[in-house]
Amino acid sequence: MFITIDGGDGSGKGLQIDLIKKWFEDNRVDFVFFHDPGDTALGDAIRILLLDRCDLSICPKSELALFMASRAQLISEKIRPALQEGKTVLVDRYLLSTVVYQGYAVGNNEEEIARIWSIGRSLTDSVMPDLTFVLDCPPEVAFQRLNRDKDRIESKGLEYHRRVAQGYREAVRNWSKHAPGEAFLINADAAPEKVFEEIRNVLQTRLNQLKK
Ligand code: TYD
């Protein structure tokens, strides 16, 4: 099973990932965890260019291509082999992040969004998640949680991040037009245990189906 978790910056993704990992351990799910962008030598190098080098001018199409390249490498080196070994794969962010941050948030129309999905599906070799959890949180709330220095993407301002939040909602609404599997919009403006309860219910249902 291939699971991704996504959402705006400061949506509490890190904490939910820890809770999912713990739940997997408690339920003896054989899993591996990766982080997009990164987790390969090429991906780590690209990650530095994309996130840490605030001095570097990166045009929107280059930004899109670099995120896609890091992901293609992660699939080739880590995700596909793990899925072939029958492991459950949990990934922090995936193609949906590119669709939202490099698509919806820069004001792309539906046709351009469809093109990003299509390029993305092709560059992932159709290795697409069975389940995607999207943490939905207003950026005003989320940004208060980010009490550290912001990276290049986080520094893009509140308006950009409002479009990110809106983009996630639209992407989930239109999910079946562009991607296989299922996406769940989870209200993340709530106590972490409440947020995880929603995620756990979906995971439990899936696990029961697999055991049948
Ligand atoms: P990261 O430090 O990995 O953390 P987090 O997911 O905890 O925010 O930051 C990744 C940043 O890159 C984040 O601001 C979202 C952005 N991003 C994109 O703009 N496009 C993408 O395709 C991906 C995967 C991430």
C-alpha cells in the first residue's frame, strides 16, 4: 500500500506522521517512510537548491521541474523497490504538493493544472498513492505554528499560502479526474488527537480490507 500525507506549511503534518508511524508499529505494519523532496543523493542536492538557497533565482517552470526530478529519483531508488518488496510506503508530500504549490498557488487555470497532473503522472511512471491524507488548515493558524526561520517556499507570503490552502481543497474535490486512489481532506485546525482519529479510521478500514 502506498500512502502520502500532504498539506500546507505548518498544518501539523510532522506530528501526524509520527502518530501514523507509531500506529503502524503497534499494528505490525511493515513500512518505510520517505520525504519528498529529498531522501536520495540527487534529491538532497535539489532540496538545498530549492529550499535553502534563497539567493538563487528559480523561475516557476524550473521550480516545477526540480521538484519533479527529485521525486523521479526517489521513486526509482526507494519507493518502487519498497512497493515491490510488499512494504507499506508512507511519503511526506508527493505530486499533489507540486500541483498545489507550483500550480494552483501561482494562479494556474484548470487546463494548466491538468497539464501538471499529466506531466507528473508520466514522470512518476504512474507510481501513484492508494491513499492521500490532506491536512486542511488556514495559513493564518498554520503560520503561528512555524516558530522557526522560514525556507524559500515558506517565505512566499500569506497570499501565496492562502492559494495553497484553497488549491488543496480544489485538488481533493477534483481528485478522480486526475489521479487514481483516494484523497481525504482532514480538518487540521483541531487538536492533534482529533486529527489523528480521522486518519486512523481510514487506515483501520484499509487494514481490515487487506486482512480479509
Ligand atoms: P519541507 O521542509 O520538506 O517541509 P514541510 O513538508 O514540513 O513543510 O518543505 C518542503 C517545502 O517545499 C514546502 O514548503 C512545500 C514545498 N514543495 C513544493 O513547493 N512543491 C513540491 O512539489 C513539494 C514536494 C514541496
